[in-house]
Amino acid sequence: MVILPSVYLGSVEYFARLAQQGGDCVVDLGENYVKRSERNRAGIMTANGVMELSVHLRNANRPRTPMRDMRIDYSKRWQHQHWVAIMSAYRSSAYFDYYAPMLEPFYTRRYEFLADYNSELTRLLMRAAGCDAELHLSDAYVEASDGDIDMRAKKRESTFVSPRYFQLFSDRFPFVSGLSVLDLLMSEGPSSIDVLRGCRW
């Protein structure tokens, strides 16, 4: 079994796990929220390099709060800022006009809980990437057993290797791995699934 955290605009590695091992993956909503992690952060490539996008949360400093109970904070205009950043970064990509109408509602509609927001956005990105696995969620903490792959750890060793794909701004920056799958989608469109299936650990 692969135990995944709930993530915002998950990485290429995250979606490669879903594409290759989807039936054996479970997203743990019962784990405690981890600050400064992919649970509410993602990296995209911009003309100035990698930009980190962060979903604002209420009571993010409260210890030992399960992911399923983390509430989104709308006191700052983070949705607007994220959408402007995504448009600025990818509007010249070949697939932006195709994916933008699907993505934009996630930057106008309000969700109370981060887990709900992440889950719906992940399902959309799975469909967009051609990943037909079902997203399995667990409200209770998932205990890892021997042989399980636990991707919840903040610092874990990874031997992940992604096939190189075309990245916007490759004339300015070397290839960057670990970006949001959004970067792959905007660059490769329907061919994204081939990249995800070509990833190795």
C-alpha cells in the first residue's frame, strides 16, 4: 500500500504514484497537519524561477490538528494571487486555454476545509492527466505496515526519477523536478500520462 498525504497541486511524483499504483494508494486525512509541507504548498515554474504557492489556513499553528479538520483562511486574497501567478506562468503554454476553464473555479469558489479542496482539485488533475484510478480517502489515521510506502514523512529518502519533459522557460533555467503536476500538464497536455507512467523509484 502507498500512504499519501492530502496535497495542494501535488507533485509529479505524487501523481506518478496515483497513475502507477492508484488501486493501492490511500490518502490519509486522519494524520496531523504538517506545517510548511505539500499539504498546502506547491511549486510552479515562472519566468523568475520556481514560485511557491501557499494556501492560507486558520489556526495553522495549533498542534496535532488532523488534516480533515484544517480550515482555509480567506482573510487574504490567496486565491486571486495563485490564479494570477498560474496565468502569468502558463498562459503562453500550448495547453493553458484547454485546462484554464477547469482550474479557474478552484480560485473563485470557497471551500471550508483544506482536505475537501485538495481532494476535489486532485481528482480534477487526475482526470486531466489521464489517470483513471479512484482516489481513496481515509478519515482515520493510517498505520503503516512493513512493505508499505509512506509518503507522509516530511523528510524521506526518495530515489524518484522523472523522464524529462519540456518546461516553459527552459531557455533560462535547467530542468526542475519536484514541481506541481500542473507544470507537466501545461507543457505536455494529453501526453502527461506517458511521463507519469515512465517515472521510476
